Amino acid sequence: MNENNNNKEVILLSDPTQYIMHPFFHKQIVFTGALSTMTRSEAAKKVRTLGGIMQGAVTKDTDFVILGKNHRGMSSKHSKAHQLISLGYDIQIMSEDDFIWVLSLPKEYLPSTSEPY
């Protein structure tokens, strides 16, 4: 892994003609509430390694909102996700346990000539 001038991680595949197939690949993800199993920084790094995109706030472009186990009530991010879902946006709200399970799914490397799902 290398870092660019903006201090954001750049993840390079060993073969640039391949891309990653994983549920978080090219998906925008937001965390709300404290995670009990890892820091947000560690979780964000794992998401980026799988091709996911971290967001600081819930927007209409958000794909997943991850609820940390150590949340109290409904956060503003959780509430915003529910509001956007009620307007027809496809946002998945996921518990921390489910997030850990999805992280454990194997990533597949496919030739770039195939279309991502």
C-alpha cells in the first residue's frame, strides 16, 4: 500500500487488469456509534482494502450504514438513513455483527473485462 499527497490510502492490485468482487466493493459506507470489536480507523482500513468508500455523513449515495454495538438510541446518521430509505433510496442498515461477517467473506479477483455487479 502506498499513500498519496492527501494522506489517503491508495491500494494497488498486483494485476491492474483485475478488480475485486466483494459486497463492499465500490460501495459508500458510514459508521455510526462506537464499534466494540475494532476502532473506526481499523474498520475503515478493512473497508478500503475491499474496495469500499468511507463517508462521514449519510447521503442519498450511501450504500451501507453500520451500527456500532456501543450506540445509544438512534443517532442522527441512523435517523437520516431511515428518512432516505422512506424516500426510496437503497440504503442498507447493518449491525456491527453483520458487518464483521461481511468483512469475513472472501474477495474474488476477476478480470476487468467482466462487468462488476
